Amino acid sequence: MMIFLTPVPHLTASIPQDEDFLRHIESGWRLNFSNFVQNGVPQILFALLLAFLFQSIVSFFIKRLRHHADLQVGNHHRAGQLRTMAAILRATSYGVSGFYVFTQLLSALGVSLGPFIASAGVIGLGISFGAQSIFKDMLTGIFILLENQYSVGDNIRIAGLTGTVEDLSLRVTRLRDSDGTVHIIPNSQITTVSNLSRDFAVGTLNISVDASENPDRVLSILRGLAGALRKDEAFKDVVIAEPSIPGVGKIDSYEAVYPISVQVMVNQRDAVLRELRRRVLLAFHKEKIMLAATNSTQIITAPHSGPGQADPEPSQNPTTPA
């Protein structure tokens, strides 16, 4: 018995189909590569050129900020602020230009940006809800630095607290009060800034004198003291204007108040007022000028008896005459 083997037709027919499939893939790759060279490469090069121009402009402003910081020889705090702003501007520009080049690269490679942008928007929205206070802190910190509202070492009043600025960042301000307590305040909670160390400070001293004293004499002594303090070697560079003593500021019962206003350099007010109080006490003691009493007690001096007469003794049990 003879057995005849017949060839399987589908095995021989699959070879041309595989070759056609490979040729189709090869032609598709060639077409995509040709499109990428013709359209994608110029798009990427144009994006890189724009990013380079953008970074060049930003670098110019960064160099200007650093140059101004180097010129702030006597103001180290302002120099630090300018360098901080330069670093923030540099990092922000790198982030913006990098994101732009990345999106253009995806577009040149044929990746659809619609889902990517939608996903980034959803993620950004979620982050903004969770960290909106942080963004607000940083935005407020940027404006504090740009507007030079205060700097490290300034004596300020913010968020109901008064103290000296020890540290300043984009998110928080660290404040130390007169008791030594350190307060860390988020910048988003700062609505009003009262800078007590900007340009100059004004110290006011109210001198309470007994109302029976001659006001012209008191004013003459106080003006002489203030003028001598202004010309003193130790205070001539601290007191930057002539002290103002307008006159009697207030009369209250047996008290007359004489206000003294002194314009001094920043952070020097307390030292000047302490010296002025010391000189007032010494001058009033020398000139026999009485300060006002702190209570309403009135001292009545009994009249002295004449020569040869004894002082009448007060009666312990006075009787009413018949």
C-alpha cells in the first residue's frame, strides 16, 4: 500500500504574508521617522531656542539682582533678600522652561497632550486643595521680599506680636519678643506690617512735674538738657534731629506733663530715653524742682509759732464750749 504526502498549502503561503507585514512595519517606521525629521526636529529645536532666549533674559535680571546685592555693603539684610529673590527667580525660570520643553518634546514625538494636560490639571487641583495655605504662605513671602516690607534684624509688629525678626523665608517669619520667646508666624497670617526700625525711630518721654512749678523755668531746663544731649559726643550720631519740647502737654489736678520727642537712629530709642531720664532726675534734684506725686495725697504744713511761744499741742479730746 502506497501513501502519498501532499504539502500543506497554508505553511508555504504564510511566508509572503509575513514578508508583507515586515515591509509594512518598515515603511511605517520610515514614514514616522521622515515626519519626525521634517516636523518634530524643527519643533524641538525651536522650543530649545525659545527656552535659551528665556533663560538668557532671566539670567540678565539675576545678574542685576546679585550686582545690587554686592553693592549693599552696609546693609547685609537687604543683600540677603536680593540674593534670595535671585535664587527664587532662577529656580522658577528653570521650572517653567523645562516644563515647556518637555511638552514640546512629547508633541514632537506624537504623544497626545490632551490626556497629559487633563491629568496634570486634576493632580494640580488636588494638590491645591490640600496645600493651598502653603502656596499662600509662599506667595505672601515673595511679596514681602520684593517690596522689602521688613528684613532680618528689624523690630516689627505683625499678627498682634512685636519683636525682632530672626529669620525670614518664603513660608514663615520667625520673631523673638522682648521676653525671649520665639514666635513662628506663617506668612499667610500677616495682613498688616508695622515696621518699627525703618529709617528712624521717635522716642517720646512725658515728664510729670508738680503743677506749682514755674512752667517757663521747667521748659528752659528741659530744652537745655535735650540740646546738651544732642551735642554729646556719645549721642551726636544717634540723635538725628533736634529734640522737640513744645510746652505743657497736659494739666491733671496737681500734675503738669511736659512731652519730649527725640528722633533717633533705628534700635537706639531706649538707650537715648534712659540717658534723658537720668539727666532730668539730676537736673531737677539740682534745681529743686518737684516731680508730680503719684497719688492725690495733699501735704499741709502747720504754721510755726512765734519766738518764745510753744507750739500748741493738739487736743486729744476736744470739747465743745458751752
